[in-house]
Amino acid sequence: MKKKAIIILLSSTTLGTGSLAAQEYITVSTQNISLALKVSDTKKLEQVYFGNRLKNDEELKAASLPAASAYSTFGGTHTFEAALRAVQSDGNTSTELRYAAHRTEKRDGNIVRTVISLKDAYYALSVDLCYQAYQKENIIEQWVEVTNNQAKGVTLHNFASSDLSFSAADYYVTQFHGNWAEEMNMSQQHLDEGIKIIDSKLGVRSNQFTHPCFLLSLGNPATEDYGEVVGATLAWPGSFQFCFEVDPQKRLRVLSGINPYASSYTLEKGEVFKTPALLYTYSGNGVGEVSRRFHRWGRQYGIKNGSGERSILLNNWEATYFDFDEAKLVQIIDDAAKMGFELFLLDDGWFGSKYPRNSDNAGLGDWHTNTQKLPHGLPFLIEEAHKRGLKFGIWVEPEMVNPQSELYEKHPDWIITQPHREQSLQRNQLLLDLSNPKVQEFVFGVVDKILTENPGIDYVKWDCNRYVTNSGSQYLKPDRQSHLWIDNANGILGVMGKVSAKYPNVCFMACSGGGGRMDYGSMKHFDEFWISDNNDPLQRIFTQWGGQHFFPAIGMASHVSASPNHISGRSTPLKYRFDIAMAAKLGMDMQPVQMTEEEKAFSRNAISVYKQIRPTILYGDLYRLLSPYTHNRTSYMYVSEDKSEAVLFNFLVRKNINGDREAVLLKGLDADKKYRITEINRESDKWSRVSEYEGKTFSGDYLMTVGLRFGMYSEYESVVVRLSVP
Ligand code: GLA
């Protein structure tokens, strides 16, 4: 952790500073929500309210509301899990925090930052609770900074980013979980008395099994449009933990942050431990509003270039895997240009000379072009793409190494492993130790060198195909081994930050064997993420549905791939595959020479339509209508900000012999506007499921009240409808 920096905020406006007396309040508010904190008689900081913003905050003082510690600490009378557990330099295991001061400042027209300083009653240990309130988006970002001012080290064993308390009749938590090729499944459970933990202990690729986000419904399970719900996500690529503890009085405390598992952290004098941020919101209007707030926030603040442009790309991974040469790639580039793609992405297998990367067992770490495969190097391919009007992208996995590589021969000391233990390989590879500054420099250098030597590269797919096991560092001292999990994650975040600062106009995709790295800590430096290696459209319906809860479509790459699908073996129509990919950020992973002329023509048309509807999907508001978890038909729609355009997607999850004629009630339209209905990606000019609506105009009022009714019957059937104000 760093020495404390003195930050001078030239552009901010101070709204309030001071030292409050007992019983005074601090509110952290956005346009629609607020979190109220109170200084108790003994100068402890308590949370007294979190919910919809009141018309008059002053009224919060009228009655005594249930109060809970705003940041609980181990020791004293606290008998539940604690947000902070620190062992002071003399061995005292307790911490007692008291309110010391606070300041609130306007960072700009939209962001208000509040920092509340707490100090231990005896020891020189201070804790700053930092809140950034995004007014328009209604998102609160919260993190904590712990500073040790004692002469000797203080060891932190627990260090939550936030400690939120709730007092409701019942609690239901929805988690997002899965595995490789089936990421982001959703399941909800009732919270009984005791503890429920959602966590990852993987360190890197930490979302392979669990994603760092949750929905918490208060009272009753929230639906899309009704009910009280809190949505939260941790901006951190490493191991995380959400701990939900219901006490005997049925009050719930939620601790969110870095996973404390095996991660005690010692701070020397003057050092500051800064936790990652928890991003959260509260809605009294169901889950849909939570998602739309995160999408707006994500586009504006959470994703690199989050409201910029995105290219429709063709990736050669499923087209060729490692088996390619220049001629094959040029043919793909040529076909891609003819179908209307905007970018060609060269995936794994282009590098390594002593140990050529012809499979996943060698070459990782040796980032120089394999001239046997590509005799004219990258510049030739970049030029071939540019000549045809395509941008060029490249795959890297700079945090990893195969034991069969020149890098490993030179630097066996750079890998994460424990002495006297058998090395553990995943996909034949090892992890580089990003707690080591030399390794950080190397990883930055890999990407930097490729991009400076090839200024024509517009896109980088940054992969990361394994997680941490044998968690030992050959760089960290024996008594600092438990720092590895945190230092490694901060190390990679630092490298990502340096790369994105130097290359703001290059588009970066975060990939991690699919959706293993999907978090707003990384996404600040990435334009999009690869949510899954599984492009099977039926699986994608569920994976994208889960991902949509916290991430906007602009960040979610989705590719059309071959049928039968290489992972699931399922055969599906090209239209179904295109429709689900067009519901996010469209791309393709297919070998064009294996496509029929008919398929190419369909693709050409779909790509040109996508170019027209792209702004609505990438920058619009998402409304979910029918869930694939509860209905056979799943439907959702995007509506442009000015409500003049919308796109409605419908997919059948399974065959329905008698037809599925459920009315689809649209949402988010302007009741007074008239919308013309046009089906897109039609397979036949003569007939379609929505023929009776085709070309007709309906008011937003009708569409939201009576809705559209059309049967869907067949397996792998989809209907996409465009609504435009003529
Ligand atoms: C990972 C990615 C794939 C592909 C391969 C290449 O599995 O998720 O998309 O890039 O690596 O080895």
C-alpha cells in the first residue's frame, strides 16, 4: 500500500466541512436516494437510513430510527462479523472508532464526495469512509482508507469496503454464479438467521464461478418493476466477499469487499490501505431500475470509452483455432470485409519462435511473431485489413506463461508458486506474480511494445486463462506472503491503468476464458468484455440476461459462431444466433469459407441492419419484459434516450406445440408518440410471425397497455422488431 498522498482538489467546491456534535447527521444523497449517518452520544458513527430520498432530510431527525454501526470493528461489545479487524502494533486485537471530522465537496456538476474521518479512541489508527454520490445516475460509490500512524506495524485481518445495515421483514438475495461456458446464472434465496457468504477465492480470473455483484430484495422478492431492491457490485478483479448476516432481531448487515481469506495485510507507519469501491443503489421500483442506473453509470463512468463507438468484428478463434497461415487469414479478412464487418481480430497462436504457439502447451510469454506462420509479420496483416477498410485487433495474455517458453526459462522466479510443492498447471500455464514491480513492468512492456511497433492496431483482446493456486510469491518476503492476493490484484490494476492511459483510443476487451474478469475495477480500463466462450444462443440467452443486470450492452461482446456449436454441439438457425448476438455488441467467430452464399447474404443484411439499430442498443435504456427463468418466451427491449427508437427482442427457450401467444407489454416508450413496426432479420419476405403488425403504426400507450400478441412455436425461434417514430 502507498504512502499517503496529499491531494489538492483545485476544481472541487467544498460544500461542508466540520466536526459534528453528537446527534448530528451527515447525508450522502443523489437525486433519488440517500444514506443517512448519525454521530451517536459516544461519537460513534451510525447508519440510520438508506432508501428513497426524502423531500426533507431534516425529518429523519424527528424519531429515533434503528441505528447500526456505519463501519463495525472487532472488539468491545460487537459480537457479529466486523467490517474492520485490526491488530494494533502492541498486539491489542480491538479497534474503537470515533467520529473525528468530515468534508463534503462537489467534484463537478454531478459528483459529490463525502469523506468522514474516524479515529481510534486510543491508538493512532484512522479510517476514512469515502462516498462518491453520482447525482443523475443514483449510484453511490463507497470505499475506505485505513491509515496506520503507529510507530510499528498494524495488521488488518478484515477490511470491508462497506458495511450496510437493513431492517426489513424479510430478505432475499440473488447471486450470479456459474462456471466456464455457463457464466452469470442467477439464483435467489431467502436469508435466514445466520450467515450467507458469496465469495471468490480465485485471485485472478476470479469470476469463473461467482460474479462480484448481488441483488438484495427487502420485504418480498422484487420483480422487474415492483419492490424494494438494492443492487451492488464490487469494482475489484481479485477475490471478493459479500457477507450477509441476519441477527436474532432480524436485522441484516452486509459486509462487502476484498475477500479476507488468507489475506492479512500489515501496514507500516504512514501506510494507507485503500479498499476497492462498492457501487450500489436502492430502488423502490424493482430490479429494472437498478439495472438501468448501473447501465447509465457504466456508460458514463464505469467503462473505458463507455459511450464511444464500437466496431463489429470477426474473430478467427473458432474459425481456425491455432491452425492458420497468412493465406488463410487474408481470405478471412477479405470475406469479413465483403460481409460488412468493421474489424478483424487475430486471436491466439500468432507468436513464439523457439516454442511456437501451435497449441495451448507452449509459447505463452514469448511475444514475438511466429514468422514460420506469418512470414511478413503483423504489419502485413494489418495492412491487408486496412486496405479492405477493416480495423485490426490482436489477442494477448500477458499475465501468463507456459513452462515451455523462453520467458519461463529466463524467469522461473516470476511465477506464483509455493516452495517444495508440486507446480499446478491450468491449461498448461502458470501465473506471473504481479506483486513484483519487475513483472508489472514486463506485462506493461508486452502490450506497449506490440502497440508502439504496430500503431495500426486498434483493438486488443486481453485474456487471462487461469486462477491462483499455490499462492506463494518469490518476490514478497516470508512475513508478507499473505499480501500476495491483494498486491497481485493491485499490480494488474496498475498495469491496466498505465496501458489505458497511454492508449486511450485503442479498444480493449477483457477476456478471461470467457467471463472470468467482469468487474468495474477492470472495466475502467476496458471498452468491452467477453462474457463467455460459449456462443450457443440458448446458453447465451441466460448468460446475457444475467450480465445485463449490472453491465450495459455496449460492454458486452456477443458473437455468432458455427452450428453445431463447438462447445455444446447444439445446432441452431443462423437467425437465432444473429438475433441474440445483436441484442448486445455484435461480432462473429466463424470461418467464412465454410458458410454458404445464403448464409453470407443473411449475415451481410443483419450486419447492415445492426449498424442502423446499434445506437439504440448500445446507448439505449434496457427494459426486461419476460424472463427466461419464468417464461418459455424471453423478451426485452432497448429504448433510445429520446424515446424515438426501440428494438424488441423475443426468443423462445423451448418448442411450444400450441404456440406461445402471451401478450408482450412493451415498456419505456413515450405513450403519446406513434411507433412504426418493422421486423428485422426476417427469413422470408412473404410471411412472418408478426405479419399482422408489419408496417403499421401504434401509439406508445397502446403498445404498453395492450401490447403485441403473436404466436411463437418452434424450437430456436426468435422475433426482433424495430419501433421507430416515423
Ligand atoms: C480463451 C478465450 C477464447 C480464446 C482462447 C485462445 O479461452 O476465452 O476466446 O481467445 O482463450 O486461446
